Amino acid sequence: MDLTKELKDLLLQSGACLAGIGNLKGTAGCEYDTGVAAAVSLPKHVIRDLQDAPTKEYYDLYYALNNKLNEIVTAGERFLRERGFAAYAQTTDRVEIDQNRTSKLPHKTVATRAGLGWIGKNGLLVTERFGPALRISSLLTDAPLRCDSPIDQSRCGNCSLCVKKCPAQALHGTLWETGRRREELVDVEKCYQKQTEIMYKATGIETDLCGKCFAVCRYTQRYLRED
């Protein structure tokens, strides 16, 4: 059987809308040569609401989708281990966030290596199909999987909708390419503080969720126009 196809089929059947495999050789913070990225998209009605302000429904969905992704990548980990390979699902209970609000190996890094998308001017993974209106996770493995072609440069071009619409004015408008630091794209602390402020004002919940920058993205808008 084709191990790569079996794994991808499993991830999609488990609820992923996108799945890809990336070559991680030489990637900082990674002890594995291969990464598997999975994504789940947000419902269209939730995205439309976020163009005005964050909502309680988005808050609940955010954690529900994280839990769903945990299930998906854990299923992938189990599948590979049962076949004798090492595998490590980067679930929310395993990923450690440091004082700079980043992890050792971000899901976004795996996703760009796996060809799911690129990093937008908003600092988020942007995909052709869904824009940045999704949640992502990843798992790491030594299994001999066929890797997809990586995406190394931004496809945002001259579009700066997210930059103009950011409530915090925290986006620098920088075009991403592999190796560019997050700080060159986003003022993370400025973003965090404003997200917390507007989320509390809109819902009474004190947490850092906003969604404006991905709701207005032209790729997200194209997704919303689909039947």
C-alpha cells in the first residue's frame, strides 16, 4: 500500500480540509526530517461576523477546532506508530509557548514546508482555497513519506487589506519569504493587547482573539463567495 496516500486519506477522513507533507531537514527546533500539516476551515457565517467584531461563537469555535485538530493529528501519530515509525503529534497540550508567544516549531513552518500555503502580511498561514480562515496543526515523523513542494514566498502581492483593516495597526505590510522573522511582519505585543481589548469589549471574555485580519483577506473573501 502507499503509506503517504493512506496517511493523507486518514487525515482527510478524520476531518481535515487540507493535508500536506513537508521536508523539515535542517529546520531549527526540529529533530525529525518530515512534518505533516493538517488544517480545518472556519464556517462561512462565523467569518462574516468577524468582519465587524469578534464573537462568542468564534471563541467557542476556536477551541472546538483546536480539539478537532488534536484528534486528527493524534490519529495520524497512531497510524504511523502502528506501522513501526516514530511520530509525534504537536497537540495543544504538548506545544509550549515561550515568553515571546511562539513555539519551538510553529505549525505554520510545517504548513509552508508541506505546501499548504504561505505566510501573509497578517503573519498567518494563507491558503489558496480558504485564505487564512482556518486552524492548523502538525505532527512530526521519521516515516519515509513523499513530500509535497514547499512554498517559499508570499503570494499576497500588492494587497494590503489586512494591514489597512488591523484594529491595532500592528501589521508592517512586509512580504514574507522563508527565513523572515515574524517581528518583521507583525508587532506581536501590539496585536495581543488590542485583541484582548476588543474581545473583552465585544463579548466580555478576556482573551486574545480578533479575526479581522483573516476575515477581510481577499482569499478568504473568494472562499466566502463560493456556493
